[in-house]
Amino acid sequence: MSLVEDVAKNDRDTMDWFKGSSDQSCLCKGLKVLLIDDDVKLHLLFKDYLAGFGGELISHLSGQNVEEQVSKIAPDLVLLDIMLPEISGFDLLASLKSSYQRLPVIIISARDDVFDRVFGLESGADDYLAKPFSPRELMARIKAVLRRSVLMEPGAYLPKGYLVNGELSLDLAKMTLDRQGQSANLTVAEFNVLKLLMERPGRVYSREEIIEAVFGQKYSVSPRNIDVHIRRLRIILEQIGAENLIKTLRGGGYCWVGGV
């Protein structure tokens, strides 16, 4: 069954589910989603689908001029197919995250192997959803990503100040990590995981505890996803000259050892 057929099949049940939840309706009202995919039918279907909840779908059928489009329309979230004809979706993802590190991006792709999923997350994607998928799952993923994103309500959930640990300073507003003039941008997931660890130096968090604290029970995240985020954070720390600050305890989890 194709994605379009699957969405159409589940459309009635999903619409009823969303209409019964004021939380879902409020989240979608005024939401602008940029869909980058060369499947015209998918664009047409989701345009009407989101409009039913007060949201807006902006269509982009190729990988060209995407950053110009993002700058122009300021979307709340991007849905990105990595199998684009003109450019690799992974390259486009890297470019987007370089320019707009806090812009939530969900990869939607027919490529469902572990390598693509892991590579997508390591490249900065906030989630990865394989086609075909149910519309209910897609909207649940969008909701979860936006709840973790400062872009859900610009400035509303943006914490102020810094979290300082030794020579490291985590900017809670800009979502950057700084050390002696060197700065690194973080994705939403990386920022939230690092903040959790830095707030309690020496405290061991299991993978399940990190998932619960950062993503919540309703969001489908595997322990493997946590390992990916930790590996990315270690690389970032090494790049700014701060190594060996996240310790792995076999069978236990992870802890921040800086400042202990």
C-alpha cells in the first residue's frame, strides 16, 4: 500500500481522533509545515489534510532553492524526503541545520534500513519516519517534535540564561555550547540530552530515563537513538576541546563527569 493510499484509508479515524482533542487542534492551528518531496499526490493530500485542522502545508517539489524558501515563509517544521532527484536529502538536511539549527526537520522516506535511520539522526534530523506510515503517527511525531522545539511558540518556552560547568557554558536561549571562545550549535534533541546530564553531574541516567525525561512516554524513541545522540555530543565536545566528560557505565547508562 502506498503512503497516499494509507493516509486516505485512515483519514476518517484520524480526523475524528484529532477533533476529540483540543490539545491537538490548538497545536495544528496556524501551523506551517514545509513538505519537500517530489510526490505531487502526497502534497495535494496533506494540503487538504492539514487545512482541516487549521494548519498550512507549503509545497516544495524539489531540493532546489530550499533555504530561500525557508527564509521567505519561516515554517514551523520541515518534512523532508531524502530521495530527491536533484540533491541528496542528507546533504540538504545538513545545509538546513547549518543555517537554521533550531528548525525541526522530520525525514520521511521509503528507505527504512538501519543505516539510513542512524545516519539521518546523526546528521541532525529530529525524527525519521519510514513510508508508508499512518497519518495518526505522523501527526503524533510532529506534535512531539514541536513540543521539544522552541519554534512551537516563538520565545514562549525558550529558557533564559546559561548552564555553566567548569569552562563550558550551555546557552539556554541560543542552544549553543561554548568553551573559551569556541562555540558549537546543537540540535533540539542534543541540547535537551546535554542539559539533562549537565544539570546533575555524577548522576547516572539509564537510556530509558533519558528517553522519559527528554522525549516522554508517548514518543517512539529506542535506546539506540540515545546512543546516537550521545555519540554526536561527544564529537561536539571534542571539537571544542572538552573530552571525556560523558561517561558510559556498562549496563547502567550515561553520566556527566565534568564538575564532579
